[in-house]
Amino acid sequence: MERKLVSIQRIESLEPIVGADQIVKARVMGWDVVVKKAEFAVGDSCVFFEIDSVLPDGAPWAEFMRPRGFRVKTARLRGVLSQGLALPVTILPAGAAPAADVDLRALLGVGKYEPELPDSREVAGPFPGAVPKTDEIRLQSALGVLDELRGQPFYVTTKCDGASATYYRAPDGGFTACSRNWALVPGPNPVWRMAERHRLAEALPPGFAIQGELCGPGIQHNRLGLTELALLVFSVHDVRAGRRLDHGELVAFAATHGLTTVPIEEVVTGDHAASYPHSLAHWLERARGLYAGTRSRKEGIVVRPLTETLSPTLGGRLSFKVINNDFLLKDEA
């Protein structure tokens, strides 16, 4: 499911905040959001902006966000975590009556914060259309995935704070190396350095793409504490068959080709999987912690079934990320 940065959602609950007279805590989807007191009642519709929404400079309704650079980020207000922004539907243009869950970013002129902006001289062209991009949904935006995962064997990996990289060898043998959004020109950039180190243009089977995180010195403060640049693979896509490899296949593929996967924190099967406590509160707590061997807070975790599964909630693969709230408050750029 493509992430909907801005959409019409419902105020599911409201709670007072101790010591606060002007604000209250609202629940929207799976998110806790601080809103003005008396601005909403339970059940009201709102325009909800997810984290990383960048509001338009010049819109009167967005002017209050100027001191924050118009970017929606996690904040703590009066001791309450606020993740997102809920505004009244009166900010919509006159006559607009969008359906719930429709992405409104174009209607409202909202952009998405992108930390990676490669030098235009490095861009070779668009991201290959045959390969899905790497943009995991956050659990709070799709709570229905918990019921879909319930009872299934699954695995948990560390979400590594680095730079996304995709490598694709087309069926005709042509090779493309990409950042999160663009194919890159061969050169000294980290994406191509990893391609050359692992001889991916020759080693990848035709029709396969691998996706991973580049981590190490010079990338995102190197919170994993690595001594050199590393490619940590989290997905392998068989483009010809139109499928991603299951967990066991992924691990075997990486071993065969001399690649390293992202850290696998836990594999849950059998009775443990059958009784696993899938709740938002559990997963938020589970996402906390440090990168192994460091004092750096980890970005979070990614959760997937052992066997690739279609998610009705997401309209694609069953997979979600849970971001460490400690990381969001103290370390996020």
C-alpha cells in the first residue's frame, strides 16, 4: 500500500493532559496526536498529516508550522508524545469533499520530507519500474496488519539507520544501481562502491533485484558503529516470477552470494507464534533498544511473515515497520 501522507480520518478518542488547559490527546488511526481543546469531538472527521509531511509555505492554515520548517515530526508536548498533525476539515478548499483514506497531498500542496537528495550529476534516470521501491508502512497507519499476522510464523529484523540501495540485473543482463528513488551513474558514490565490491553486475542472476541498507562511516552518523561501509540486505525480488523471496530463501541467497542480511533479531514459530501478543503497545515497546554493541538507539524494527503473504489491508506484501519512539524524539534528523 502506498503511504497516504494526508487523508481524512476520524478522531477515535480524546483524553485530557495533566496540567494542560489548552490541549488534549487525540487518537487517530494508531497515532496519538496533541490537538487544541474543544477543536474536535470524538467521531469528528479531521485532515490528518502523517509524520514527514511537509506543509506548503504560503497556505494560511499552515503558517503556524513555519518555525518547524513546515515539517511534521514527532514531538513531546506536556509530556505527551504527538505523532502527526490533525486539523479541521475546514482547511480544505471550498467545495472539496474527498472520501476517507484518499491521499490529499496534491490537493493541499503537501510534500514528503526526503533526507536523501543525490547530486543531480549522479542521477542516471528513473528508478526501474519492474522493481518495487522500499517504503515500509508504519504500524500505526495500518493496524489491520496485526490481525493478518496473528497466528503466523514471522521474523523480526533490525531497522538499520542508513541509506537505501537497490541493485537490479535485468533479464537481458543490464545492471542498474539505485538510491531510494533514482538510478545512479557509476562513480565513487557509496551505492556503486558496494556494487563493485560485491561484483553485483556479474553475481546477481538475471531478473533479480536485491535491496538493502548502506551503513557505515559517513552515513547517518554511523549509529551501528561500523568501521567500514557495509551493504545489509533485507529483500530479494525475483522480477521474472513477480515475487520476493521468503525468509529462508533470502538467507540462503545472501549466503550463496557472499552478502550479509540486516540483523535478524527473532524468528517466531509454533506455539509462540500462535499465542504472540500482537498489539500496538507490545510492538512499540519491542521496537526500543540499542544497536548491538553500541550505545546508539536503534531506529526500530521490521516485521514480516516467514512466508511472503498478501495483505488485504496493505494491498501488497504483509510487512510493516515499528519506529523506536526514543529514536524519533532524540536522534531523528
